[in-house]
Amino acid sequence: MNPPADLDDLSPEQLRALATQLLAEVRAKDQEVTEKRRELDTLERELHYRQTRIDQLTHEISVLRRQQFGRRSEQINNEQMSLLDEAIDGDLAAIEIELEELEPARKRRHEQPKRAPLSPHLPRVDVRHEPDNTVCQCGCERVRIGEDISEKLDYAPGVFTVELRIPRQTER
């Protein structure tokens, strides 16, 4: 029964029947909504259960993969280790022999100076670097504790000379 366009034309019994009909429709719709909510809740619980189960199975698969393909599966057994030890012992012996052969050459290399001394027939000029004052701040006389002499080849047009550089006196 469709409600009429103008409710003023209806009698009180018709209005009561219309109100009863509308209330029944509202209750039916409310019941449908309640049922849909229950279905949605059930579906959400089912979805949550399935997602939890998927996560659990994924974790189990990763644990099993680690057990099967992880570090422990790549360990060498005792028979393989003995073969490896024999190869390593042979390599170490060969390396020790090579080192013993190279040892005298290495010692000779360290004993030789890096540069040959300049020819003794070249004229030499002494260049001394002495301090202006040999008295320390405390009033003591400074003492020479060593010297380091270096040679430098100098060239003036047509003449080669060797400068001997003597460093400054050091404090004690």
C-alpha cells in the first residue's frame, strides 16, 4: 500500500493502518541491518582468523627454509675438512719455502742506502744552521746533542757544488 500524496484526506483508521505498515517496514529494515551487521562481524572474524593463519604459516615456512638452507646446511663434514687441512698444510709449506728464499734479498735491500753518495771530487760548501743564542731561557748553556748532515747537489751555471746542511743546535 503506497501512502497517498495528501495525508489530510485519510481517515483515522487509514492513518493508523498506514502508521502500522510503516512501523512494520522500519522494523523489517532494522532487522535486515542487524542481520547484515552480524554477517559483517562474522566475515571480519573469519578474515582476521585467516590472516592470522597466513601469518603463522608464513613464519613456519621461513623457519623451515632457514633450517634447510641456513648456515648449518653449509657446514663441512669431517671428511671434507681433512682434505682441506691437507691442502692448507701443503700451501703453508710452499709459502714458507718462498719466504726463506726471499729473506736474504730483503735484508740486502734494507742494508743498501737509497741514494748513492755524491762524488767526492765535487767542491763542498758547508751551510750551518746555528741558533742566534745558545743560552736557554732558564740561563743554562745549550749543549749540542747530535747532528744530522744531508747533502744537496747545487748547480750554478757551469759549476756543480755540494751543500752540506747542518741543522740548528737542539735544546736539552
